[in-house]
Amino acid sequence: MYHYQFLLFFTHFSLSCGMLTFATVFATRLQANDTIEEIVDILKDNGPANTGLTFIWFPLLYETITGGRVLAVLFFFALSLAGLSSMIANVELFVHNVKDLGVKRWQATIGCTIIIFLIGVGSAVNLQFLLNQDFVWGFALIISGTLFLYMIYRYGVRNFRQDMFNNYSISDWQLPLVWEWIVKFIAPIEAVGLLVWWAIDTISNSDGEEPWYGFSPESFMACIVQWVGFMAILVTINLLYVKYWLNVKQEKEDKNPLSSHDTHANSHLSLHSSLHSNSNPSYGTYGDEETKY
């Protein structure tokens, strides 16, 4: 029950903040006798990666409020915490994938943090670099969603719906059968449509100073080159991992049959404990030991 309230509250809160942002721009510029058309133009072109919406207009809003300096400090402090919490989730995703390669967690955490910091330095010191990265990887989310759809197809749409959601969740929303039809037919059409629309819009809006085949911050070619380059790096890493790392790991297991014997013994012990717990409901298993509830 509470997860419904949590979802509705934060959805309402996010929409309210978005509307407050646009209301701030209109209220501020109408006092300066700007027309509606001029205000709309400001919203369309409001600094690299829309940095002006947050770092220009909100300070102007707080300047007109009693105690606005205190509120501005609290707002940007909360904004920093929001960015930090989002970054923690992104770092954990990176770390978890590196751990799968056999790297220790503390080494993966330090290494991933350094890599992310070095990549972010360019955006922190150069607004044009920030504009390029926001443009390239913002639209790359469409590619990411398309690859996620492909993963669901490979796993099986029905198996994904049952194994990952309906059979896994507890007292939560269940994915209906219509979800499979959406994923199979509607979502691919949307993905292709968005990519085609983006390509046509980007190419048609280019000009002689910044042609679509150039490498300006928001050019079509800049996106394609970075996407293809990054995909090539990921594919190369995966091929090397499968060809060398997994083969070396398999060779070590073949040379050490005792390790394989221990694995089978632990599996037999876990199966025995599970059967014993099912026959005696007053006992359960935790690891390889029996625990009385």
C-alpha cells in the first residue's frame, strides 16, 4: 500500500517542481515587460544543457522573496544531495559490472570513481563540452532503451514478465498480458520513430557554419562517432572477457578437480538442508546451517 503512496507523492512532487521552473521564468520576465514570444524563446535557448533554468532563474526568484538567500542555500544544498544520491546509484552500477570481471569491490569502487571523475572534468570546466555530452548521451538513452528491448526478446518476453516481475514481486503491481504486446509491437515502433525523427530534425536544422557532417557540439556526426566508438569499446571488452578471462577460469577449474568436487559437495549439502527444512517447518536454512525459527 505504501509504495503506491510513495510513487504518487514523488510523481506529483516532480511535476510540481517542473511547473514551478517555467512559472518562475514567466513571472520574472513578465515583470520586465517581456512578451510571451520572447519568454518562450528564452526557454528554448537557455544556456548549455539548460543550465540557465536552475542556475539563473531560481536565484532570481529567491532574490524577490523575503529570506530568499537562506532558501537559495537550502535549495542548492538539496540539489547537491539529489545529484550525489543519483551518482551513488550510477557508480554502484559501474562497480557491480567491474566486480563481475573478478575485481575486488574496494578496487572496483576506487577505480570506477576515478574514471567517472576524469570523464566529468571536461563538463565541469568547459560548457561546450558539457553541451556536447548532454546532447550526445541524452539521445543515446533511445539506443539504450532499444538494447534493453533486445535483451528482453533474447530472454523471452513472457519469461521476463513472469520471472522478473510477477513471480518475484511481493504485494506489488503485476504486469498484465497487454504488457507483452506493448513490448513486442508498440515499443519497437516508438524507438525507431524517435531515432528517425531525431536524425531528420538534427540534419534539417543544421546550417553552413555547423553542418550535420561536422563535429560541432550538437551535430549528427558527433553523436554517431561517439556512439559507434563507445559500442566498439564495449564489444571489444566483452569479446576479450569471453575469449580470455572465461577460458582461463575454465582451465583453472579443469586443473583443480578438488574445487569442482567441493562445489558439488556444497550443492548436495544445500539440497539436503532444503529437503530437511521442507519436511520440518520449524526449521529453515541460512547458508549451510540449520536455524530454528
